[in-house]
Amino acid sequence: KGLSSYFSTTLVADAGQHAVTDLRKKLYQHVLGQSFAFLGRSSTGTLMSHITTDVEKIQAAVSELAGDLLKEGLTILGLMAVLFYMDWKLALLSIVGLPLAMHPLVKLGRRLRASNETSLRRWRDISEILQETISGFRVVKAFRMEKFEIKRFHRAASRLLNVNMRITRTTAILPPLMEFVGGLAMVGALLYGSWAIQSERLTTGAFVAFFTALFAMYTPFKRLSRVNATLQAALAAGSRVFEVLDRHDEVPEAEDAVLLPRMKGEIEYRSVGFGYSDGHAAILRNVSFVARPGEVVAIVGNSGAGKTTLVNLLPRFYDVNEGAVLIDGIDVRQATLGSLRRQVGLVTQETVLFNDTVFANIAYGLDDVDPAAVESAARAAFAHDFILDLRRRYDTVIGERGSRLSGGQRQRIAIARALLKNPPILILDEATSALDAESERLVQSALA
């Protein structure tokens, strides 16, 4: 029994962990495969909640259900067969109260599922608050909003506590309910059994054997009532996870998409029109221009005029609503996304770095990079000198979003990353905004 219990627990847990790990991988892969429009409709905290909390709920259910349903279900079926074999009339009398217990069980199950859906939304609220306050830590401190954010977090935590206590109370009712129904069945069985023994229709030994088998059924029944609570939590989490998996907002790749060769000719925006899918007015209307090899094309306009939107159409972060964007005469919508985005180096207005080494950040997206090439790109971006002043030079971990570096240093590493990729198309979205005038002049001459 000890060996069986060990292998039962480990093998079922292994199956559950593998199934849920596959689901988590698929969910993460699905999120990264979506378009910018998808991310615009889903907050970071919500997506983090789906991948962590929701999947954890499913994991608990898969592990428990796979083991308990099989084990307790087979135990109940086996004992039920024994009871009917020994005395079918007494067996019917013993289980007559079971349908009475199923009605409140189903009703409480629905309430549990609704409460679990609310609990998951409360978890999402907490994830969003954490993500916003930690990523915006400097702003929170600068505006002395610590007390406000703490109160906001406390309110969210209290709402979660209330919902979880409602779930606990509902879950706690289930075993006593099963025990009550079981107690009634026991009383009925005892009354019938004593009468059957007196009338010599049943021996004392046979009744004791029957009663022992009947008593053994109640522990599995109680466990299955708790499994129902876990199942309802998993169903609530599963509906949220599969709602995300069923959403497909990725930029589609044409069935007959071609590999785009390295650009040699020109980029053309031909009568381009674009507006976001949220129903607002068009951002771009009838935009046409040509960028030829060796040219630097500056896009100038007021804040919110659509400059970033315009360049986001080139690597197909969004698709045009009207007109076309062409590279060497090929519409970017007819090219494979991989071959298109390999052509483009991008330095964004908001510098994005990863919690890794300087070397890994500069070499991001490239395999088997020569250290000399990384150093050359850093020199061209005027980042090499300050990197040498870091404690471990190119092996220094720079913190989340490059938090251990200044704004200008982060931008120079981002520029070095784009230079190392050596793309035929380089997009600089206000890439030198955090640099001083001298550094900006030097970087621009290096880019030239």
C-alpha cells in the first residue's frame, strides 16, 4: 500500500504538472504571437494573472481530479458492487438519500464557480497594481503617492479576502452535507438490518460485513465533494485562459508569402491610410513618400501626429487600412514576417532593455556573436567607455529595464544593439532624446 500510494501521488502529479506546463507554454507562446492591437486591449497585469494564477488553479485541479476521481470513484464503484451483491434491497435503502445530496451539491457548485471567477478578477486587480506601482516606482516616490498606492492595494487585498472567505464557507458546507446524508443512510440501514436479523432474513455477520462496506463509502464521498470545489475553481480559471487562447489578433501571414531578400532598392509608402480598430478617426491619410538607399528620411510633426504609428507600419506591427508599404516593390503584406523583420533595426523612444548582461542586451536576437563585433557596435554608439567603468564590464547585469544605468546609457546600448544587427533599414524613434547635445552629435556621426 505504501509503494502504491507513493507511485500514485508522484505519477498523477507528474501528469498534472506536465499538462499544465504545456498549457502555460502554449499560453505564453500565444501571447507573444499576437499583434500590438491585442496588447493594447489587455493590460500586462491581466496577462500575468492568466499565465500565473489562472494556470495554478488548473494545475491543482488536474493533479487532484486525476488522482481522486480515479481512486475514490473506483473505490465507490467497488464497494457499491459489494453492497448490491450482499443485499440489493438494503443497498437501495442505503443510497436512497444520495439524489437528495446531489441537488445542493450542484447548486453550491454553481455558486463556487461564480465566486472563483470573482476571486480570479480580484487577483488580476492585485497583479495590475503590483505591475504598475513597481514599474512606476520613481513616479510613485516623486509624487509622494505611497499612502495612496498602499490604500489601493489594501482595498484590493480586502476584496480578495472577502471572496476567498465566501469560497471557504461554501466549500466547508459540502463535507457536513455529505455526512448528514450519510448519517440518514446509516440510520435507515441499521433499522432495516435489525429487522432483517430478527426475522432471520440476514445473519448478524452478513449485516456487519455490509455495514462495514457501507461505512467505508463515506470517506471517498466526502473527498469527492471537496474535489468538486477544486473543479469549480479550475473551470473558472480555464474559461479565462481559453478565452485568451481563442483570441487571434495576430497580423496574418499570407499563404503565398515570399522570403524578402535583403533590401537593395527603396522603401515606398504609397497612399497609406491607417486608423486603430477602436473606432477613433484615421491617424494617417494618403501618406506617400520614398526612402532610397543611403538616405536619412526625417518624419517631423507635433506630438500625437502619428510619427511612431507611421514607422510601425513598416515592420508590420500593424497593417495599413489603405494603400501599401513596399520594399523593393514588394508589398510588406506579401512577405514572411521573419524575413521582413530581419531587415529592420529599431531603437524606440522608450528604451527596452532586459535584466541580463550588457553583452546579452547588445547581442539580443543574434546567435554566436563575436565579442569583437559587440565591442565595435558599442564603440560606434559611444557606449564602450562607460561599459568599461562598470564593475564587470560587458558581463555586468544591468537590472530590470536597465534600471542600473542612466537614461542616456540605456539609449546608447539600444543603439549599439541596432547597429550590431546591421540591418538595411534603421528606424530611430526619437532614439537620442535622452542624450546630451554632444553625445547626440557623436552618435549621429557614428550612425552616418
